Amino acid sequence: MREVLVIGGTGAQGLPVVKALSQSGRYTARVLTRNLGSKRAREISKLSNVTLIQGSQDNQKDLHKAFKGVWGAWVNTDGFTLGEKNELFYGIRAYEIARHEGVQHYIYAGTDYAVKDADWDANFHWGHNDAKGRVADLILSHKHDGMKVSVLTTGPYMDMLFDERGKIPLIAVEDVGAYSLWMFENPSESTGLQLKVATDAVTFEEIAGVFTKVTGKKAVHEYVPLEQYLLAAEPYPDAPANWAAGPDAPRDESTMTWRENFGPWWRYWGEGFCENRDFALLDRIHPKRIKSLEEWMRLVGYNGQAKPVLKGAEDLRAVQQAIEKASTAHMS
């Protein structure tokens, strides 16, 4: 079986990729993770044909070790931890190191390049999308002799409704695994391809309507001024864009605040700059894909209750809970 390195394998997108590789019977997965003992790392370590390797995606020695000897790679750098500048650097270095180590097929998990889509209007620049957009453009521009390259571009996760967010266009992350397998197994079509995926394109009013239809609970979409929302929703006061790294994460001139980052995020989706997805192509690639928000809600039993989806948010909550627990124990 061919071995595939997965970077970001404990994240929201990476988990279904690791599971798809494991269940295929044609691949083994090598997963790079900072913490072998984390909840998600322990979960995937129980899967067949999966091995874990300890290391960081922002350490070049770890990247060399991780890429060495694998046939393929699926790479999703964590901008919410790295920050825009480091995600750009390590996104490029991961690609370069993969070529050095002889990887045969490289899939990069990208996002819509917002400021480019908005004709370079700086009002639509936000860090964690644009860093990935730059990396995707660069690696697709190189010749693919020696290493085939594909880019899988997702939008907001449909699963983020569990995190009390809802955006357009939405992707059910469980389908990311199937799209990734297709890329590995169809290089004649996927080499040099930037496949932009989604499950359903919906308005906020439609989200509320589908929720009511599925759950029987009344829901309405109510407009909230952007500044009011951003102030209330930031993870903690004056949080940086790479908030998942914690309040002590290094900052410099390139660091956006969470509010500076997500203001353009909302404007980009709300003003329709995102390129439309080719749903006919997605149906051909993945005939069994989840095809609508309603289908997804029924499949997962969505009822509006919040639960963590992004790994960074889950890790940060775990740290905060540990601090609170230690503080309570000290006081008692």
C-alpha cells in the first residue's frame, strides 16, 4: 500500500481524510501531530493503517522527517495557530521539502484567495485565507514533472453551525476525504487542478428556514451590525487572528486582530466575491456526496446545540478549563 503523509490530520478537514485513507485498503496514513496524547490523536491512532509521528508543521527538520519515504502528501497548515506570515513561509517550505524528499503526489488544502477575488481591494484581505491563496497560486505555477500537485479548496464548514456560525458556501467536511482520494487516484485529471468544493450554497434566511423544517424549532435570520457582532464573538478581548495559539502568541506588524481578520471574512462572503462551485463536476467526482444543507442536518441530527469543530478552538478551551480547574483546586 502507498503511504500518505497527512499534515493537519487531527483538524476538522484532516480527520475525514485520515479516515478515508484508512478505510480505502489502498493507502496507509502517516499523521504529523504536535501532541501524540491529544484526544483527536488518540482517536485516529486506533484506526487501521494509521501511524502517528510527533512534530510541528512549523519546524523544517520535522517536515523533512515527516515527508521522507512517503508516496503522497495531504497538507493543511493551521493558520489560526501559525498566523498569516508563518503560514505563507511554512506553506511554501512544506512544498519545497516534499519535492526534495521525492513525494510523488502532493495535495494542498487551500481556501479562496479573497483579496485577489476582490480585485486586490484591501478591504477584503484577511490573513488565514489569503496566505493559503498565495501558496496555492505559487505551487500550481510550477511544473508538475517529478511531483504531481493538486489543490483542494474549501469554503466555510457546514459543521461550523455546531460552533454557532453559519456561512456561505458551506462544505460538509466528511466529504473532504472522498474528494482527496479521488485526487490521489485520478492524477490525469487532478494534476494542476484547483478543485473548489462545497455542499450547498445558501443564504442566511435559507439556513434559518432549513433549520425550522428539519427540527421543527422556529428560527429567523436577524441582522446584527458587523462591529457589534465582532466585539461579541471574538475569542477573548483583543485576540489576534492566530488566536488558537493563545494570548501570548508573538505579534508583529503583520499580525491582524481577530476582528480585523473576520471583518473582511464576513464582507467577502456577504458581497458575493467567492467563485461559484461547479456542482455538476462535484457530482461526477463524488456521486454519493452530501448535496444539501437539509440532507446534512438530517444526517448528523443537527439541533442547534454547540460543540467544538475547529481543533484550535478545542485545544484552547481545554487549556482554559485546565487553568480554571487548577485555580479552583488551589483556592480550595
